[in-house]
Amino acid sequence: MRTDQILPRLERVFARLDREPERPAHLQTPRMSRHRVVLLGATLGFYLAIVVAVLATSWLVRLDWQIMFFRPYEQWPQLHAFLDYLVVLGQRGPTAVMVAAWLGWRSWRQHTLRPLITLGVALLLLNITVGAVKLGLGRLGPHYATQIGSAELFAGGDIFPSGHTANAVVTWGILAYLASTTVTRRVLSLVSAVVSLSVGATTVYLGTHWVSDVLLGWLAGLLVLLALPWFEPLIARAEAYVFDLRARLRSLVEAGQVPEALTGLLVPVLSAGGKWRLERTAEEPSAGQPVQAGAPAQAPGPVPVAVPVPVPVPASASAQAPASASASVQTAGHQPAVRPAVHLAGRPHLIRSERTPLTPAGSRRPAHAERAPARGTAPRPATGG
């Protein structure tokens, strides 16, 4: 294949990954048609039949024990390592993260929240329906069975129906349910069927579920997918509510009625999609926001002028500095200029030996030795002699 043929194909692929300018008009939500109602009724009938067969300890329970004694993991041990990884496709955590990432990209690309909300509704229905039956029947698994030939019901277990199998049907089947074209829906339906059948068979191989658990898990997941069109109005109202809430938050942020700390957290969420940006109307940019090049410079505001505050001056100080007192008097129509503060350097510090000794007047200390008394005068006698 030549290079000039590869480049246009790559361009089409990247254009397909890019976001569409607006929500596509050809997206249609499935409706509860007559055929879907018939399929839902038939699936519900099979579901109840399996539950009754297990409650009655019929041939289905005997088949469970026969396959359990066959121990497929011992018949084909070379498959054990591979099937340990394959069964992960039925676990709730990994599959929900993968499918939610794909549907999140679709939601961003098609300007709609319907894929993510539909996934959430489907998983919620699955938890309610499957979890209620599991806790209500309380069946034990093959590794914890206590009586051969028994259905092991109401014993505190939680494996009937199989949660791995039902989750695989719903999680991978939701991709086919949300497909926008008929061909894509058929391909994804085939892929989800293969994955869910493989996960169910793997749980039987590993000995974690009975055959009847897997059969009921398939039907439980199919019931959720068939009943989803009944919840489409609820999904549409939830999407409209989320978009309306986003519009109200945007208006509050633009009006400045949201605290600055909360605004920094909301702006990245509210601007998702690139059609809304927060326009700051303040005269100065916010802290940390760079000034755009080429923007017109704002006129500087008025320079604050310091107003002299009268300070009480002692009488002695006012008498010593009459010039400074007269300079502080303001004349009519004239405002004195603000002078910078003058810092006077302090006197150098002298140690005690460098200071000039001072003798206070009237000191009673004896005279210095180098000073001799005047001639012709007798020395003063000491008192008390």
C-alpha cells in the first residue's frame, strides 16, 4: 500500500476520534417495541422455570452434581491459567472501568450524558434484581456443598444466580444497546454474547458455580437489557437536570457569587467541552493569571496622598524648633508635599575606657595625687584627732 493511500486513512481515523461540532441528530433511543416485549416475557418465563426447577430439586439439580463430580478443572488442567484471566471479564470492577472509559469518550464526543447515565441505571438494576435473589435463596456453591443431591438452598450462600455471568451480559451488552448504527449493534451483540458465554462456562470449569447458576445469570442480565427502554424517559430527565444544573452554576460563577476557592475547582468541570470559558470582568487579573500580550494598558489610578496627622508636641520641643512648627501650617489652596522620612544615624558606641570622666560638683572624693597644695598653706588636719 502506498503512502498517499495510508495518510488519508489515518486522517479519517483521527477525524473520527475528534469531537463532533454538535450533538448528532441521528442518535435514537430504543423503544419498547412489540418484539422486545415478547422477548422480555419469554426470558422472564425461562427465568422463573429455572428457579422453580432448582427449588423442586429436579433434573437440573442432578445435572449440577454430575458436572461437579466430573471436575472439568482436573480434566483439562492446561486451560486453568488462561481461564483464570478470562473470568476477569465478568468481574464488576475491571469491566465497569473499561466500559465507563469508552462511554465517557462517547459522551464527550457526542455532547450527551446518555451513555454514562444508561450504564449507571443498568448496573443499578442489576444489583437490585440479582442481589435480591441471591440473598433470598442463599444457595451454596459446589466447593461448599454439604449434602450430595441437595439444591443447597437457604444455607447462607450468595451464588444463585451467577453474578459474574449477569455482569458480563449487562456490561458488554450495554455497548450493543447504545450502538448508533445497525451494523455496529449486530457486531457488538455478537461480541457481548461470546464474552458472556465464555465467562459463564469458565465459572463452571473453575467449580465456583453450578450450571443452573450460570443459566439464571444469563437470563438475569438479558432481562435488564430488555427492560432498559422503559427507563429511557428517566434517563432523559436525569440528563436534562444535569445540564440545567451546569448552566446555573456557570451563571453563578460568571456573576461572581461563588467563592474564589470553589470557583477554581468548578471552572475545569464547567468548561469541559471547550464551549464555555470564564470571562473575568475585573479591572485587574486574578492572582497567578498572566497578562495577555497586546492587551491595552489600563490607566493608572489616583496616587494616594498622605495627609499629615497632628501630633501633640511638648512645649519645650515647640520652643526649640519654631521653624518646623511654622512650616507645618498650611496656606489656603496649597497642600504641602509629602517628604520622605529621614533616618538619622546613631552615635557611635563608646566603651567605658573611651568615655570622658566627669566629676560631679561637690564631690567628696579626695584630690588627685599630682595636684600639690599651694605654698604657705598648712595642710588641713584630719578630723577626730
